[in-house]
Amino acid sequence: MTTKSFSAGLTDEQVLESRRVHGDNVLTPAARESLFRKFLHKFQDQLIIILLVAASLSILVACYEFFVFDFGVSIFFEPLGIVIAILLATGLAFYFEVRAEREFAVLTQVNDNIPVRVVRNGHNHSVPRRDIVVGDFVLLDTGDDIPADGTLLSANSLKVDESTLTGEPICSKTTHTELFDAEATFPSNRVLRGTKVMEGNGSFLVEAVGDHTENGRVFRAAQIDNGEQTPLSRQLDKLSIFVSRASYVLAALILVGRTVEYFLSAPPTFNWIFFAGYLLSSIMIAVTIIVVAVPEGLPMAVTLSLAYSMRRLLKANNLVRRLHACETMGATTVICTDKTGTLTENRMRVAHAEVLAEACFAEALAVNSTATLDDTDADHIQVLGNPTEGALLLWLSEQHHNYEALRSAAAVVDQIPFSTERKYMATLVQSSVDHQWHIYLKGATEILFRFCPLLDSFRQQSILQTLLSYQQRAFRTLGFVDIAFSSQETAETELSALRHSGTLITADTAVLTSTFQGYVAISDPVRAEVPAAIRCCLDAGIGVKIVTGDTLGTAREIGRQVGICSNADSAQAFITGPEFAALSDEELIERVAHLKVIARARPMDKKRLVEALQKRGEVVAVTGDGTNDAPALKAAHVGLSMGDGTSVAKEASDITIIDNSFSSIVNAVMWGRSLYKNIQRFILFQLTVNVAACLIVLIGSFMGTQSPLTVTQMLWVNLIMDSFAAVALASLPPSADVMKERPRARETFIITPAMRWNILLTGFAFTGILLVALYVLKHFYVYSLCSLPESFSLVRATGGNLLSDYELSLFFTFFVLLQFWNLFNARSFATSQVWPRLRGCRGFFLIASFILLGQVLIVSFGGSLFSVARLSLSDWLLLLAATSVVLWVGVALRAVRKS
């Protein structure tokens, strides 16, 4: 498609044809998964699969007993309990993630109706951004958002903020090839969708729209999920496989063992009916073992723990979108961060100012500028226009000068805008200070010195040496000159000469009233909290790498200021985007461990860095606020976008740092590590329960006696009681001590050797205690704990080993209370505490009280569903006192280990 001339623009027919060929100027949103499919994905968890198998077997057995042996409807209570466990675990995870997605929906809306000025049919028009097409002739002015990618046709002092794509806040754009910046990330005559005109004006020819723009390619890359499994899901999958294999082996042993036992003790005449009944009871015991062995509450407990941490992290300025991100932050070994807006304030400020002539200096800064300040919010003043000029206005404000009043008082006659050719800006005014005519200049100091003939060379060299030291520390430097004239005519003549030739007409420069007013060093300052946060990360064994579109010198200096790198680092620690792109994948994987700063990086460089680190086994978190960060945010194990970042970045991230503070990232790491330890404590607690229960059921099955723990009772313990226990442990406040540890290895099993011994020894001890209690209940009639001595004289008759509902209640409650007190021991696991800490743990003790209350309600009102009968108050007090020995033994053992 061609056009007659750029000035005429496209015709209506050409617009329609271009839109048909190249599409609309919109980004195609990622395909949203239906809610039903999202819910189905929750059933892919290994523990859920095991529960589904157990539920299927239990339903088959219940149906057989209901239709063949005419058992009552209560036979379906046990399979129903398993189904409820499955639905609760999957439903809660689904609910919390959908809720988080909705909270994020407001952050991902992109406005495609912003008006854009174009030339069509020979006339200027304003059309919505979405209607821009390839071939359009677009006009740009200060403050405009660039709607598409294209090549400049004209540029007048044009400066563009490309920080959303490259991290570079100010890029000079020009159509003159000799002025192109060879180090620029994108060509100096090319403008890109999603960037913004900060100064000047121009026009460009649209060459790419929508998905075909650089912004669109980044957006598409941000939708690709690399399928990288989170550390916690890997650990839980390994635990699930271990638990499932153990439960299936135990179930098989019961079936085989009881079958062999039947044939060894069977009468000479074989009876199929008796054998079928015996086999059915053996299958039911095997299903019970599976239900007992599998921690049904674990999926729901982990979900509740993550959800609880998600809400707590929100109070710490971390808006979590995906639940897994809470814990994954604790496993992070490397953080890849951009510079602008994350490590720095993304706000230019005057760091150093040397004022040599104060008379008109404030006026010169106020009038020789095109920027303004929006002080609607006094706590967060916004710069409108050139950020460098805005920094000067902010400095004036700090010096108690009102730039608006200074501008109003002075009479501005003419102005020469800054250009890369001149390297200075000039403004002619009639001063309100002395009412003379002044040309105020600001720009490159070495250029301005030629207008200061009275400044000796020694002083010039001293100033230049000082400015060089600032430049080496990534500061931008500006000098200021005031040339005074007695008449307006002379001043206007000299300004015209400056505009056309860059020199003054006056022959005798020695008589010029010229003053070098001073100089400033301007920087995008490092956020105050960042150095301490970086040090905390490094002390915690987490590497930090800077990836930015800025120059290597600036990035390296920022890295030095925040503590990521030092002057002693070798050249291997630093690389530019082109050098990075030239590395092969093998070379990159080899070098990536040594890299600390990647400068002049393009959007996909950061993503490639993340993938290389992941191939080395690192757990990678990425911070960023721009569209250029989106692919890396998506590819990382955890993507952290900034609260004032682009919608594309937020869509690709897992967590949004609301206050843009790097210290909030450190808080997320601390929460994640503490959460992982709390999950370990819960697993320690629950597997101890399951070991004791499995051994009781297993031993009982070969003793040919009634199982003292029913499936319904174990579902209560595993599903409700243990889930509350998980929330109680998750409610524990994070400990700063975890930041003194190294990151855990990804392949390390979630059950540590210390946990394994604790689970086995405590489980065996509980089993021994419970077997003694079971022996007493099976051989003596127990009708009251207060009358236990009398019960020893009431010996059961031979074969009368069926327990009463009261005795089953005693055993069930005794079993639960042992676990209840062990919850306090689990709470102190892997800490230096001897006695469980009370401060800051109100939630833990409140939930522990709910667990105890729940057991009281189950025993009091559970009836035939739970095979229980009410206990007296004296029974409860005696059981609590007797089982509390578990807590005292735990305290004693911790005291011995600490001494």
C-alpha cells in the first residue's frame, strides 16, 4: 500500500484496506481459561488423586454392603466424608485464586480509546488509538502517548520516555542520521507504542500496529507459561508419591496377610459366603488404612496457609495474585531487578548544586525551562515535561523559591529549545531582579565556557574535573550562564545569532557582562531503603542482578551505590545487551552465575537471563514495572511488578508491590521462608498423627479385633482438626531469623532427617501408649475414668472384646488430645524456643481453642455418625491432664538440647 504524500495522509479507502491487511491497533488479550477448567485443574494434585481412589473404593464397598447385606444409609457416611474432603480442598484453592484474579482485574485494563492526532484525506483528525492503522501519518506533541511503532518523518527537540520498554526515561529522537545514538537500544529515528513524548514535537509514519509492535511482541511473550514447577509443588508431589506408595503397600499387606491368615485358620469345609464377608471386611480395613495414611487435610491446609499468608502480605504492601507465590518467594535464590523505578525513584533530583552567582540564579532556573510541577498532592509532586528540568524546579522549591512567581515576574521574550547539536538551551527575558535584559543559558558546561571569557582556564579545568567525577558516578551535569544586556535590541540580535550560528556577534567578548552562575549534578536517586534491603538479600544468600536499558556506566554506579557490585568486580560481572545477545546458550549458562549488571538490555534479554538461571537450578524472582519486564516476569518462578507499573507488567506478575519498595520484596522473602517452615511443622504434626493411626489400625487388623478408630473419626482428625492446626501454625508471625539462613536446595525433601526421626519416634511412642489404653479397654469394662480402679475388677468375658460407645469415645478423645498437645511441640520445632512463645501468637492459641472445642462438640453430639457417646466434665479434665504430659516431655527435651 502506498500514499500520494505524507502530508495528505491516508484516504478512507486506504484506512479500511490497511486495517483488513494489518489488523486493529489493539493487543490481543490472553485466552482466559474457563472457571470450570480452572476448577478441574485442582484435581491434578497427587494427594487429591489418592483421595479419589480411596473415595471410589469406599463407595463400591458401601454400595455392596447396602444392596447385598441391607446395611443402613449410614454406611455411606464414610465415602461421603472423603468426597467432602476432596471438595473442600479443591474448592477453597479455586475460590482464593479466582478471588485474587478479580482483585487484579482492575490493574490490567488498557485504555484503547485515547485520542490520537492523524492526517487523513489531507486534513488533521483526532481518532481513537485503536483505530490507528499501518501507513497513518501521526502528529506528536509534548505529553502524547505514542500509539504505534513507526519511523520519524520530522522531529523538533523530540525526547521520548522509553522506560516502559528499555528502562531509559529520556531518549533523544532525531531524523538526522549523523546525530543517531550508536548505543541506543532502539534506533534514534524510531518511536514505539507505549512510550511517551516528554519534550518537543514531531510526526511519524506508522509501520506496525497492535500485536506486531514491539510492545505487542513483549505482551505475547508475557502470555507464554514456561511450565516451570514451583518449589513447593515439587516438594508436595514428592511427599504425595511417598505417602501414596506407603499407603498402597500397607493396604496390600493387609489384604494378603488377612487372606493367608483366613486359610491357615479356616475350617476344613470352605464356605464362600463366609470368605466373601471376610474379604469384604479386609478390603474395608485396607481402604481405612489408605484414608488414615493419606493426610486428607494437607491440600486444604496448604491452601489455607497460603491464603492466610496472602492476606497478611497484603498488609505488608504485597498484593498476591497467585497463591504459590507466597511460599516460592522464600525459596528464591536470585532476584533479577530493573533499575528505574525499582532501585531508583524514577524521579530526577538535584544531588549537588554549586551556586557561584546567586543574583539571578533562581530566576534563570525558573524561566529557562519548559517543565511544570503538579503539586495537587503535596506529598507526591508530579513533574510534567522534561524530568531534568523538573529536578531543577523541585530544587528551587526546596530552596523556598516559587518558580511560578518567578516566571510571572520576568518577561520572557524568546527561547531557543535544547538540541543535541547545540547542547544548550537559551531564554531571553527582562529580569525582575535588575530589569535588564538577560540571556540565560543551561547545558553542557564545556560548551557554555566559551560564553564566559572572564573565567580563567585554571578555574574552568577545576570545574570540569569536578563534573567529570560526578559523571563517572552516573550523574547528569548542567552548567548555567547569564549574559546581561542593557538594551532589548542588542539582546534579541545576540539570541538570533545563537540560534543560527551558535556564537555571539559581539566582537570584543571581553566587554560582555557574562557570568558563570554555577553547576548542578542531577541523578535518579536510589530509594532510601534499597541498600539495606539489598544487604539483607545478600546476607540471606540471595543473589541480585540488575537488568536495565540504561548505559553501563550508570547501571554500574547504581549497582555500587546499592551494594550489588564493587570496584573490585571483574569484567565478567558486567555486560551490555549486544554482548549478551551474542552469547550462545551454552556460553550464557556458564557466565550467568558471574553476571551482576546487564546494561542496554532489550525486553527479551531479561527473559533469556531468567531461563538461563533456571537451567542452572536457581529459583528466580523478577522485579519490574515496565512493559519490557513482562516476559521475564511471566517466565520467573515469581514475578513482582510495581504498583505504579504498566498494566502489561502487572498482568504478567504473581505479586504487585503496592508501595514500589524493594524492602517489601525482602518482607515477602521472609514471609515465604517462614511459611515453608510452618508447612514443615504442620507436616510434622499431621504425619505423626497418621503414623500412630496407621499402626493402630494395622496391628488391630491382625489381632482380629474391632478397629478403635473409624474412617469418619479419622476424617475429622485429618480434615477438620488438622486443617485448623495448619491455619494455627500459618498464623505464627514471621521470624527475622530465617533471613540469616541460606536458601534451601530445590531438591531437598520437605521432610528433613530431624523431622523424620521426630515423626517416627513420637508416632511409635503414641502407638505404644494407645495400645496400652486399647488393651485396658478391651479387657476391662470402663464406665468412668473417676472409677477406673474399680473397672480393673470388671474383666470382660472371653470374646467380649467389642467396645461400648463410651469406651470408643474415651479412646478417640485420648488419641485426639495426644495430638492436640503435640501441636504445641510442633509449633516450637526448628526454633530456639524451650517454652512456646506467647507474644504475637494470639491467632495460634485462639485456633487451638477452636480445635479443643470442636472435639468436645463431636463427642457430645456426634452420636452414631462418629460412634461416640458423651463424656463427663471429670473425664475431660482427667484426659487433658494425662495427655498434657506430651507437652511437658517436649519442653524437657528442648531444654536438654539447648543446654
